[in-house]
Amino acid sequence: MKKKSLLGMGATVSIALIVLLAAGTWAPAEAAEPIKVGAVLSVTGRGGFLGTPQKKAITVMVEDLNKKGGLLGRPLEVLFEDDQSDPTNAAIAATKLIRDKQVCAIIGGSLVVSCMAIMPVCEREETVQVMIAPVTIPVKKWVFSANLTDFRLSQVMLKYTSEILKAKRIALLNSSDTYGKNGAQGVTENAAKYGVSVMTTEQFEPSDTSMIPQLAKVKAAKPDAIILYANSTPAMVIAKNYQQLGMETILVGAAGIATPDFLKSAGKLLEGKPWYLFCPKDIVADELPANDPVRIIYEPLKKAMKDKYGDTEWQAMGRNGYDGLEVVIRGLQAAGTDNRAALRDALEKTKNIQGFVGVYNYSPTDHEGCDGSAFVSVIMKDGKYRLPPNK
């Protein structure tokens, strides 16, 4: 039997390679093993208004990245799981993605309760979690935040209330849920730092249909301003009661209020009233300078989501999906690998990540990172959210 020469075998391989190249079927980047990232989002259920646009934003980002050659010479693949707005489902989904799909990181969840359920899973499995709901927690080894926490937002609001609105005596009004309590804690613990005195504190249940008793006490205290920490639904009730009591007191509201539904429900009631609602800049992106860092990332993302999904209106909650994936991408670039431990170590040192809610600068003692620089106050005018004049 004749032995096949190595030269002959090499010639055969070379000919085959030439054929593949000529046919355009050989693409090393596409053939490379993808970098796998998991995303546990509330696409359905009560958090669907969050998870659906978050998924859309992440999807168009991945498509754009892969068109440009991928990441670290490999395609990026994001594997989605819908937790149906249930924290138990979120924990199960995260475990599945980590153990079965071998993802290098988890983005999620959309809801605070889902983030909290995923957290122990990622700590146990030693996998990076990038939370995209505003959760305030002590530093955890594997957990990072890609949002502005309620505690930190309260400081942005206090600074504005004191320095811009010149209000030094405030009343604190907050809902009794985690969102309201975290924000209220931030206000009470940081008020003195900004030269502000809390004259009175009133709390309410998110499901209350009247806040007149609380507002009456606030009115009697005669504060310079009210800081309101609540989501949009109870804020609608407060807006109605505020008008019924003939109040004119300045009100500074937290980010959970400035939604399209609140504008539709309470916008006319509050036209011309001194209500200043804090929200990320993308809500008023068209009023921003062309070189504003948020506008620079807003316009291509909005266009991509419109082109793919036909969204004629900006899907604002997509911002959190963007920030979450951008943090993971920057971490992977810094690490130079999708090794879980290397990604964690690199992310802890990563700085100047521009997101929709601010710039992220992580450190071994700060896994929240966001400076809140992309939050602004808005007023309601002509059926829209607008930047206040001279504020």
C-alpha cells in the first residue's frame, strides 16, 4: 500500500480552502465560538413595560456590534430568559443560563425583586451580575449595578432643591414600598450635607386612593419645597389632591414619576405648577445640544429600534438594557477574555462608561458606580416633558 504524502494532503487542503474562499463560505470571525451573555428580563407580567424595551435595545445593540466584527474577534450572543415578572422564575432562569448555557455574565433583572433573586445565584456560581433595576445593596463580589440607585438619586435631588430652587426647609413625602423607603432614607441621611432641614415626613401606601390627610399636614408645615419619592400611579393621586387643596408649594419628584402615563393623566392639572420631576436626559433628548453624551447614544439607538421594531416613539425603558449591556461590553474589552473571574476583576477597575443615566466608574469599594450626571429635572408644558427655563 502506498503511503499518502504530506505534500499531497496539504495540496488537497489548500485546494479545498481556495474553493471555500472563492465561494465566500469561510468566515473565521463567524466560525469563532460566540461570547455568551445571559439576560433575565421581565418581558411579560407586571414588569413587561420594562423588560420588553430592554430586550429590544439589547437585541439591536448586539446586531450592530456583530455587523462591525463582534467583540474580541468573536460574535456576541445574548441569551434571553423571560422571568414573567416573578422573582422565583428569575432565579431559575439565571441558574439555567449559568450552568447549562455557560454564559459569562447575567444582565438583569428588570424588577428590583428579580435583581434580588438573581443576586445569590450569581454569588454562588461566581458569575458577574449587572443589575439594571435601581437596587441599593452593600458591595457584593460578583454584583454590579447599571442604574442610578434611589439612595444616590436622592442626593442629586437634594442638591438641585437646595442650590437651584433655593429651598432649605423641606417636607418629605414617600410611598411605603422599597422604592419610596430607599429614597426617603437617602433624603434624611444626606439633607444636612446640602444645608436642608426636613420639617415633616409623611408616608402613604402605593395603593391609597387619597393622600389628602398627608398633604394637609405638609401644607400646614409650610415647607419651601416637597420631595416626593413614589412611582407614577400614587403620584397621579397626589397631583389631584395637590390641586384640590389649592397648593402652590414647589415639589421635586423622583424618577419613577415622569412616565408617559403620568403626563397623560396629570399633565394638564400641573401645567404651570412648580413640579420638577427628575428623570434621565433621554426624556428631553431633542432639547439637548448635539454634542451631549446622552444624545450621542440616544439617536442611533432610537433609530435602530424604530428600523427593527417600528417603534415611532422612544421606548425609554430601553435605556436600562443599553446601560447593562454596555457595562458588560466594556468589562469584556478590558478583560480581553470572557473568563468569568477575569471579567469580574476587570470590571471592578473599569472607568468612564457612558450610559443613559450617567457615567459609571467602578472600584473595589463601589460596584454601583453611577454618578447620576445624566439626570435632569423636567416640567410639564404643552403636553410634553420639558427642561425648565433657567433651571
